[in-house]
Amino acid sequence: MAIGYAARWPGSPGKNAWMVAAVIILTAQGVVAQKVRVEEELEAYPTESVDLRCEFVDGGSLTKLTQVSWIWEPVDGQRDNIAVFHPLYGQSFPNMAFKDRVIFLHKELKIPSIRINNLRMSDAGRYTCEYATYPSGNEQGTTTLTMLAKPKNSARAVTVQAGSRSVAVARCEAADGKPAATIQWLSSVGGNHSTTVSNGSDGTVTVRSEYRLVPTAADNGREVICRVEQRTQDRPWTEVLRLSVEYPPTVTIEGYDNNWYVGRSDAVLFCQAKANPEPTTITWTTASGSLPDTVVVEDNKLMVRKVDDAVNTTFTCEVKNKHGASRQTLTTFVIEEKREPVEEPQTGAVVGGILGTLILVGAVVAIIFLIRKYQQNTEGPPKHKPPPPVKAGSSTEMLNKPSEPPTATETVPLSPGEVYYEPTGGEPVTILDEDANEALNGGAPPVLNKDAADGHHGNDSSNHGPSSANIPRGESFVSTPMYV
């Protein structure tokens, strides 16, 4: 009050003195405020306990502590004493809302810390530890208590009927949490979601979210995931939900193999139905209305005891549930004799076999080609003698032209009709017939060469080399040298 009064005082000679006094008072209050040591902020959960610590820092022997009080100031409300300690008169708990829930941890005026048990969300607010001292007056420190609440999470699928309008198919809720939770949806269904938030009287927050889509029969059983994140949770909370979409039945008849021959006894038809909820009734009928005597029905199965002309008809299966009915028909044909099943060619196997064979043949051809090429590279130059030159000109020129037999080569006259083989591996050459020889030699006997006409040189035949008739074709040779 003195400070405000001095600030409004008009200019006067004593103005500076008043200003100095105000500064001294403000400084003194700042120093005194530091004498009470408390925690600035605390967090706690409902039903748990919290310790509010307070300690007076010794200000010297002149300061006397007379009493300490804890004052609670709710978020929306008035200040009120909840605990008082006097060294002579003891402890007091004037607020009934905290009675039996607040205790002093130390029966000592310098350390008046308290504990609040069985916390409530409404206990959130500011708690001030205030000392009554002499001669400086009241000293205090304030702690802000924030109440946290773990949300109560839940999620469920909503049973809906297939239709053309967008409806809520799943709901997720994070109730009575503080601070407010965040809800996310994870799904491949392709819907959307809407979220609402409501505040409780105790400061908690409830978050609700709905997942919406236009439901179809195909969506039945598909999964969506609700994910809740909140400060008090160690990890996100998730729940997997399977959608429940109800729809009328869809029906198919299975089991007919087009081989119902007279006398067959194992013919069976199955009425398969997809529906949600499950079908309530399954009914078999024929085109005439009633079933033949040889037919037995068991649930969705129709069994023919013995095939005859009576089952040469059209069967109808009708399925119902609470959302409607659906039916399917099948016409069966009775034949005189059993049809043997024809195995369809396995096109894939045939094509695969052909391709495999082609690959194998190609590999073999490639290997043979490489072997041949390798042999040609390693064998060296050819060993055969080139063919003799073609004879040209008249018979007289051939007789008069001297022959030049190879060096160190001996020849042996051939008898008429004897075959001569060229050592070059060529085709065998025979002496021409008698008329042809006479024409070539002027009617004289055939003459091979000069040495041959003179006969042998006295060497025994045993000294000759191997006979030309025994030399393999394609190989050249040199006869044994002749000594003169």
C-alpha cells in the first residue's frame, strides 16, 4: 500500500526519498521470497499420492518463525487453508475436502512438507507454503500441481447393413484422460473418420472417434485399427477391429460333373451360400416342385441314391436370412452310358519338353563343332599328296615327253588289268581297256615309264618297300631307297 501511495504522491522535495524507500521494500520482498524453498511444478495421477516439499532457509537469528500454513488455490475457485502447523498448538486441517488425506511429513516448523493421499482430479491447482515470521512478516513459496489422468481406451465394430449411404462402422474412445488423447485410424478400406471432444467436471477430457464408409458385402470381415496416443501412456494403444457388414445371401450350386449316367449312385450337389448373418433356411426344389424319390437332402447337400430319368430335371436351391432370400438353378442331364474322363493335354509340360529337347540338341551340336575345330587346329598341315596334273595334248606328245619320276622312288611295271592306287588317297585308277590303250599308244602296248620298260634292276622284291595296294587312302609314302 505504501508503494502505491508513493507512486501517486505529487512532486515535492521529499519525492526522491519516497522512491528510495519503495526500491528498498521491493528488494527486501524479493530476498524474503527466496527464503522459502519449494518445487515449482509437480505432476500426479488420481488415486495416487504426492509430496509437497517446503523448507525455510535460515535468515539469521533475528527471524522468528511463529506458524506455517498450506494454502490451496484451485483452478477455478477461492484460496483456502488445508493444513496449519503451530509449534505450541499443533496441527490443524480446516478444509473438509482434504481431511484425512493430508499429513505433515515432519513435526518441525522449518520443514513443513505435507503429503496428499488418494488424489483426485479436482486437487489440481496452486499450493502455497506460507510462513508467519517476526519481524519481517509472511514469507511464502508456491507449487503448481498438475493432475494427469490415463484415458480409459475402448474400441468396437458397429454391425451395419450393406447399403449406399456412409455410416459409422467402428467407434473408438479415450475417456476421462488429461491431457486430451489423440485418436488415429489405420485402414486400407478407404473410409473417413470424425472426432468429438467433451470436457468433464473434474478437468478430464473424453475423445470419441467414428470410422465411416459406404458398407458393401466385400467389407465384411476386413480390418481397421484404432490407435490412441496420450502423454501418460508409455506407448500408443491399438485395437484391431473386424468390420461386421450384414447382407442377403448369394448362392451357387457346385458338384455337377456332366456325367450323370443311368445307374450312378454317387451324384451329389452342394448349395453354397455367402451371407451375414448365416442363412436361416436352405430349400431344394425341382422344376416340378417336389424332389424325386431317389433324392435325399441333408442341409445344403443334395444326394442322388441312383441316377435315372427322374433326375433329368432342373434343381433350384433357395437360401434365406433376415435380410432377404436368393436362389440358384442348375439343369442336369442323364445319359445312357458313363463317360470316361478325357485327360486334357498338359500344354505346359509338352512345350517345356520341346524346349528342353531343342536346348539339348543345340548344346550337343555346339560341343561337336568345338571338338572338330580343336582337332583341325592341332593336326597341322595335310599329309596327302596333291592330285597329278591333268594330261593334255596328243598321244605322240605324251609318248615323246620324258617323265621325271620322283627322286629315290621306284616303280614296278604293272601287268595288264592290274589296279594302280595313287598314294594321294584319290580314287583307284585302272588301265583303260585294250582299244583305248592302243589308240593312245599307236597300237602298242601301254608303257608307264622308261624304268618300267627296262624291267627290274636285279633287286629282290623283298628289298622293296610296302606294296602300294596296302597303303591306306589319304596317306602319302616314300618307298625304300634303291641301291645300284
